[in-house]
Amino acid sequence: MLTITRDLYDKIVAHARKDHPDEACGVIAGPAGSDRPERFIPMQNAAMSQTFYEFDSGDLFKLYREMDDRDEEPVVVYHSHTATEARPSRTDITLAQEPGAHYVLVSTADTDGNGPFQFRSFRIREGEVEEEDVAVVEAY
């Protein structure tokens, strides 16, 4: 199960709304070895696409160096779908490289960037997708 604060949940949804109709993407880092998302890191979709997201390789390299320096790891990797439901696509599954991360998808399909949104979380390991419950809390 993904446990996430209301503040982080709202930030992910706001980012998806802001970047609509393009897909939004980003990471929430947390202390290494924990499963607690803490630091919200919105990224720019280098593909600038309504159907695909891509982290800029230079930005991603900097992010991983920064997380390493702070003894953090990616706890949540998120992106939005602007034309489909919040479920990992074949491309999303192929590109999932963080077996310990929660993969959060927000769908802005049929909303013109306004709610209601689908907000779902998945674990993706070795091509296998498993949906998990999401608990939104006020604080940890």
C-alpha cells in the first residue's frame, strides 16, 4: 500500500492539471530504505507529448546524484495520462526501472485538466503490474 500525505497527493494532481494536455511527470524521494515519500520533485516532460512522458536524461542524472548525496531514493515515480485511464501502458511497464518504487498514475482524460481525476498506484516488477491501495493521510 502507498501511504502519502494530502499535501503530496495535491501536488501531484496540481502538476497533472498544470501540464494538461501534455503528460506530467516527476518523482517523490524519501529516505533510503524507507517507503515514505517526502520530497516532491516535479520534472519536465522532455517529450512534451500528450501520449508519452520522458525524463530529460541530464535532469535525471542530476536528480539521482542529488538523491544519492541526500541518502534518498525514488519512493514514487508519477506521471499523468491525458487520454486514457490511470493504468500503466505497455510502454510504462517496459520503462519501469525502479522495482521498489510506487508508480502513481493520474488520469486527466475527459476533464480538460480539471477534476475529477483518477489517482492510482501500482508496483511494477519485472514486467508484472500489481495495483495497490492508496492511503491519503494528513501527516506521517
